[in-house]
Amino acid sequence: MTAGAEQIASEDIPALMERIGQTARTASATLARASSQTKDAALARAGELIETRCDQILAANAKDMAAAEARGLSAAMLDRLALDRGRVEAMAEGIHQVIALPDPVGQVMAEWKRPNGLVIQRVRVPLGVIGIIYESRPNVTADAGALCLKSGNAAILRGGSESFHSSHAIHECLVDALQDAGLPGTAIQMIPTTDRNAVGYLLSDMARYVDVVVPRGGKSLIARVQRDARVPVIGHLEGICHVYVDESADLRRAIDIVVNSKMRRTGICGAAETLLVDRACAGTHLAPLVDALVGAGCQVRGDASTQAVDARVEAATDEDWVTEYLDAIIAVRVVDGVEGAMDHIGQFGSGHTESIVTEDPAVADRFLRDVDSAIVLHNASTQFADGGEFGMGAEIGISTGRVHARGPVGAEQLTSFKYRVRGSGQVRV
């Protein structure tokens, strides 16, 4: 932490947060009126600064990594925290992808004319001020800032203490870019203290400034936000994601999808945590799937049928079906067809992401239609549960709620709407 940050951190938390809230609200009014060209200019400058300041960002990240290793953070947490040149370049590229998106602000969602001659339009508008609370991933600073700017919202960011230096180095690029484009630097603010009381104040005492809070992190963080927030929350509690291998699944395709869903990056919310295998193909598919997972370095915990095909499988408990491992561990169960798979997902899933591997279009259609999760895939890895992969440029998180936003939350999902009504002198009788 810099000396300046230490000085700010010692400030009375309510006074600090009030000042941040007031300036964010003022900046949000400016952003709501900003042209697409101005916002895109700021974004382009932010991407440029992140690339040109790569060395400074990596130096800041090295401080965070050293502290995290000294604290004994898990391998999964260290992977989330770590930056290299490629990840910094990916941050800049994500911002450029956001620039390429259409500006959602002002889009006419629907228009109709009433019999009395009134013309009514439903038009997208920014939400206002968005509070984003996240943990170890410093790239969220760039993603969240870019998406809020594109959608005309002011942002109040609170990164985790473990990513303090990295996130602040990235945030400085965003502030300088805003000012270079003639926009207020207070449009994207980062809470300059690791004091947890600042989070508590943001959640419980800033409803007059903050319109919505988006948590992005582990179960304990999101549970706290959902419990304590006095403003709407967009987010998900857990990512208990499933892959179901159906009777007609191509074995090679199934192996590729299952291993990728679990092992590409184990610490992300879209990583598969449970594998379900149709009993009708267990005789041919189950053993090769388990062998491929173990060969990739994954610990397999399974039911009796799964244990019977491979001695390396540990016995699964009831707890395994409701655990988000975020690690190289997977639970495996044999089920009775797509009906059994959907029953299991309905009982134990978190409504995040599920995938079916099948060559039967009718079975695929039923799974896609009837599984009530935010993202449902056919013959594709659950690791595609990502706003960037959906063409949104980036995401601020995944929402499993059913109100306002669901699935990847990109620029469009950070808007609300209002009605514009044009008349010609009509009065109501």
C-alpha cells in the first residue's frame, strides 16, 4: 500500500464513503449524457495505457503475489491473482472488444402507437452508480470499469486486499483515460482502503448513492453481500456446474468436453463440479471418462457405480453434490437418462451453467428447454460461461437471479429502461 493510500485509509470510513458516493452520483449524471464517441475514446485510451504501463502493473502484481504466497493462499487463489504479460494484454484486448459493442444507452427496445395517438417508446438508460465488490482477480478492475463506462454508469470498485496493488495500478490507467477524454475521473473510483468497514458502509449506508451492487468472488463474500445489502444485488452464490453425458454421446467428444469443463481453469465459476453419466452408456463411457480425468490430474469422487470401474475413485458423500470445489476435484454419478440428470441438477445445482453431451437432437432440445439454469449448453464446455466468449467483450459477473439480469452481465445488462411518450395534446378523460 502506498503512503497516500495509508493516509486515506486512516480517514473516517463514513466520511470517506460519503465523499466517494457523492462524487460518483455527480459523475453518473455526466456519463449518462456522454456521447458514444467520448466514451469510446476514453476506453481506447484506457486500453492503450494498460498496454504501455504493463511493466508497472506487473511490478505491482509481484508485490501482491509475494504477500499472497507468504499468507499461504491456495494454488487456485494464486492463479486468479497472478498477472503476466499475456494476461495484461488480454485486459487491454477486452477493453477494445467493449469498444466494438453497440452503445446500449438510448437504444429503442420497443415502440408502439396507442389508439389515442400516443407514441410510446421503451428506451435503455444507465442504472446509475454501480458498486462492484470482488476478490483476487485484478483483471476485474479493467472489465468492470470498461463495462460500466460503456453503459454510462459510474462505478465504485472494491477489490480484495490480496490484489490491492495490482488493482490500483490498473485503476490509475482508467482514471487517466477518463480525464484525457474530458470525463470526470470520479466516474470510476476505487475504495482506497482494505478496511472491511468500508464494504459494510457501502452495502448498508449508501442506498442514496448506489443503485445496484455486483459481488464477484467466493461464497462467503457473495453471501455477505446478499445478506447485508440494502440495494439490489446482481450475482450468484455458487457455480455448481454439471456436465451430463447422454446415451448417444460421442465418446471422444465427451472426453474432450468433460476434461476441458473441469480442468482448463479449475478456479472459475464456470468450471464443472459434477459429471453425470447416463446408465445406458456407463458400460462404454464411464471408465474412459474417469481415466481421462485422473490422467489430467483430477481427483474423482464417485458413487458406487463409478467406484466399480476404477479403483482410484474415492467414495462421494452427500456433501460432494453441493460443493463448489474450485479445484482439481470432481464428483461423478451415474443417472437414469436425461430425466435422472435433470432431477439431479434440479436438486443440487445452483442455477449457473450446465452442459449436455449428446448426438440426439431431441434429447438436447429437452435439456436446453427444461433445465432452469442461467446458461445451458449442448456439446460444449461449461468454461464458455463467460461474457467475453458470448461476444459481450467482457463481463462484470454471472447472474443466477431471475430479476433484471441473468447469465453473463455485460454492458447491455447494466442498463434499465424508461418510457418516452410523445403526444399531440392528448388529455385523459
